[in-house]
Amino acid sequence: MSYSLDFRKKILRIREQEGLSIRETANRFHSVP
């Protein structure tokens, strides 16, 4: 399953704004790193 480019950009923007690690970001969005 692939996610839309807009969704991926949104996740990366949130990750950068909140200073999240890859693992924290994956946990937040319930995905696998």
C-alpha cells in the first residue's frame, strides 16, 4: 500500500515541526518505519 504524496509531505512536515524521530513518527501514524 502506498500513500499519496500529499500525505507523506504532511507527515514529514509534522515530524520536522515536532522534532520526532522516525520511530516516534511511525508510532504516531501507526505505520512501519
